[in-house]
Amino acid sequence: MSQDTPSTPKKSFFQNLKEIMYGMASHDMSRYALRTRASMEHLFILITMGDMIGIPILPPYYSLRLLPYVVPQISTWKRRLLREKDVSDAMF
């Protein structure tokens, strides 16, 4: 006599359509925001820690004050900076 009813209610067709349209509209914006953030972090580390690769922009005093905040990102920054780039990287 017991029926197997799912504990979560089924979504309506319009609710699913609404979520699909929202995902299609916001996915590109979120990827652009992440790409912009990565490039800003790249520039920030280049300005503050540029003397590691031979580009002294800020005096070392200010770079040393910012060093504790930048240490976790230095290895990935060096790898990204010294990575070989291709024409297709600029397109995507």
C-alpha cells in the first residue's frame, strides 16, 4: 500500500526553462569576470614582484611589505609568465 514518492518535488517545465536561459545568459559573463580577475592579479604581481624577473617597478620596500599576501601565488605567476604562448591563446 505504500507508494514510492520522491522526497523532492519535480520542477515544472517553465522552471527548468528559466534556469537554462539564466545559465546560458550568465555563463559567458562569469568566464569573462574570471579571466579579467586573472589578468588583474597577473598585472598586480608583475608590478609588485617584477624585480624577481628583472623588471624593477616599485621600490623593494613596498614589495617586501606586500610579500606575505603574494607568496601563495608566486609559483603559478612565474609558470604563467614564462609559459610559451601561441596565436590560439589570444583567441580563446
